[in-house]
Amino acid sequence: MRYDAIVIGGGHNGLTCAAYLAKAGRKVLVLERRHVLGGAAVTEEVFPGFKFSVASYVVSLLRPEIIRDLDLPAHGMELLPLDGTFTPMPNGDRLWRTNDHYKSRREIARHSKLDAEAYDEYGRSMIEMGRFAKPILAMTPPDPTSLDPRGLLELLSIGKRFRAMRHHDRVNQIQLLTMSAVDFLDQWFETDVLKATMSASGIIGTFLGVRSPGTAYVLLHHYMGEIDGSFRSWGLSRGGTGAVSNAIASAARAFGAEVRTEATVAKLLTKNNRVTGVALANGDEIGADVVVSSVDPNLTFLKMMDPRELPDDFVDGVRRYKYRGSSGKVNLALDALPDFTAMPGAGPHLRGAISISPSVDYMEQAYDDAKYGRFSQHPYVDIVIPSLTDPSVAPPGKHVMSCFVQYAPYHLKSGNWDEQREAFGDAVINTIADYAPNIKSIIRHRQVLTPLDIERDFGLTEGNIFQGELTLEQLFFLRPVPGWAQYATPVDRLYMCGSATHPGGGIMGAPGKNAAQRILKDVSR
């Protein structure tokens, strides 16, 4: 059987691309290597009765237009808002910002009245930055080196919108692209714990510290999240992040797409520099007019193809593309809730994110370990307890706890991750125990994922959760390779649609949607 399009990878971007292609009437086949759909946005029952969002664990960046176009709520997707961020401090104090702006403002005023005043203006300015950047997320990046008038008009449009911003907002936008998260926040706030917690968004998916230039943009990238039109909102998916992927898959199937699991693509088939289909690991060959890869450039061009079939400068660009995975994950099955010294008991502070980010120096010292090839002994840990808002993921009276960790460098200076996995897990648990002393006594099971595990299990090169760092030289028309940032590739009818393409990582879906629009435009010519 021959298909109009084959999509490699059943992660949320691949499924989104497939859904849009199928909605347009194309005959589409999705091929997923694992036994379960979702890629890194997956739910698995790791221990009996305990269901984890094993890798990606929170939802915010999923584009509202995708939710509407695919009618995802009708396919079972339900998002549950996270109520703020709780940051315990070593001295027994805390910073607890909630979704109630005025409560957060009063909480910040406990630490600094000046910061409480600045918090309002900061929020307004960041919303303006997000509004400016939001349309760019849905754009096929124009190539400034091309003489294509359409691309030049799009760049001119961005320039006009930039000029229409207030002078103060234009300055902020430029600073966000160039400054470190801490330097940017220093201009607004004086409270150390506030700056540390807010700067944490600037290091996700990067091998950079909170004082490294360029991390301010990553902060903005995460600030652009929204749920039901509420900017800067984060949430959990009922049933885990796999429920988001399953809803997109259900929509794709409703439009006529075929989805197969346990179907590993071993090779891209080409003839006369045009893709003709794929060969599976079991030896089957499947023909298609178009092939779309949602896996990263390393796997697509250096593993599934002979690089000699590609232009040398393109291969050089693929080899230079930076992954540098620096994140780990620890998933815990608990008999009870953690009891934090800063706010004892099972209060509403446990229903949001819990951030182990007590000071800017603490955050930067965690990075210092990674710079020298060691996992952080006192890491930044972002914690959520999904079972408090979604009891279906744990047995009655029990809980699941998800811990995202920076830093865990893929390349260790000594030893290897198979040897150091449990020591890394111990460092994370010991760090949490400094703030919630009962944590060790309530752990029933634990799962520790290193960058090597993330690479092996989810097909993410070097364990980078964004299929490549979100650094300035790898954004917009430079992602993943300069000259090839518009979802097409040097091989005719071979496209990319994963997080390694614009606008990057997170459970966003925009790369998949944008790629589908590009493909439909090309094949209709």
C-alpha cells in the first residue's frame, strides 16, 4: 500500500502534523518505534497502580488554535491548571506565588515592597513581549539570505510590529534576546529567591546557567504559555501528558490517518534525490509521496540516511547542531505527601509547582558542577504532585511525584550514567529532604532517568528534551540548519516537523502544524 505521507515518530508534533495532513484529505501513516504513542509526552504505569508522565510532565505551550482545529477536548483532553509556584527556603521561610495575582503580590511584599510594586509592571511588560512573539510561533521562518519577496515581506511585517511597540518594550525585547535571565531580572527585582525561581525558566533544555547570556529568551519562551486564553498559565493533563498525545492521535484517526506502534524506521528510501518511502527494521518497505520526520536531525540525516547523499554544507550544519542534554527526571511513587518545613501539612501549596531554587547562587553553583562534567550535588528541582489534582494516576491515599532536574550533563567527566544513575537519584532525594525531611520515609518506588536513559527510551539525541538547545544561534531561521529552517530538507519531499524545527520545544504542537501547512502548500503546486 502506498501513502500520500508517512510521518516518522508518534510524538505530539508528529501526530499533530499527521492530523492536519489527514484533515486536508491526505492518506497518512504514522510510524512509532515504541509500544506507546506520545514520544516524550507519554503516560506509563511504571509501577502497579502508579501512572507517570514519565518525561514531559506539564502543559502550557500547546497552541490554542491546535486545540480548536483538532477539537482535542472532544477526543478526551482535559487540562487542569497548576496553582502557582511554592519555593521553600533553607531558613524555613518560603516564597509562594499563586494564580491569584493579588495574593502573590502580598506574598512578594513580605520580602520586598519595592518588588511587589515592580511585579505588576514586569507582568505587563512580559505579556507585551509574549504578544509580540506569539504570531512568530505560527510562522514559517523567512530566510533573510533569500531573495524570495514573500520572506522579505514577512520580515518587514515583523519589523513594523516591532516599531509599533512602546520604546520600553522594544528595549526589553532586545534585552531578552541577548541577556542572561538573572541580569534581566536584576533590572526589576531585588529579592534573591524571587529572581532565582523566575530565572529557572531560562535554563530549561539548555546547558547554560542562570547567569549565562541568552537564557532570558528561554525565560520568555516559557512565559508564552497559556491555558484557555490565560497568559503565563501552566497545567497538568488529566491522565498525564500521554492523554494529550492520545487526544491528538484520536483526532488524526478521526480524519482518516493510520497509526502504528512498534514500527521502527531503519532507513529512508530515496531515488534521484527524492524520498520514495521508508524501510522498517523488520525489512518491510512502505512507499509514500512525502515523508515527514518528527525525530531529530541526528537520527534523520546521520542514522536513517547515508550522509553522502546530502550536500556537504548541510551535513556540516547537522553535525554542528548542539544538543548538550543537561536534564534528568526522578519519578516517585509515594505512600503519603511530602511535609515541607517552610509550610507544614497538606495545604494548597502542594497543588502547584514546587521549586527547589532558593537563591541565584544556589542555581549557578548547580551549573558549576555540570560545567566540569558532574551532575549537580544540590540541583535545581521542579516538582509537581499530579495525584492531588488528578487522583486517577495513583491508588487511593497514594501519590505520584514528578521531579525535573537540572543539571545532569550527558557527557560525564568520569564514569558513565549506568554506573552513576542511582547516585544521581540519591542526590535529588537528599536535596528534597533538606526541605521536606519526611520524603525518604514515604517513597515506595522510584524511577531515575538520566540523559542517557532519555536518549535510549525516547530517541532524543544526548537526552535533550527540546531536540536541541534553544540558544540564539539555533532559533528561528537558524533552526536546525541555516538555509533549511522552513521544514523542507535538501531531499525532495522529505520534511521535518519535530522540536528541532521552529519554534522549538515544549508540548506546543506548532512545529507539527507549521510543517503540515508547508507540505500542503508544496504538494498543491
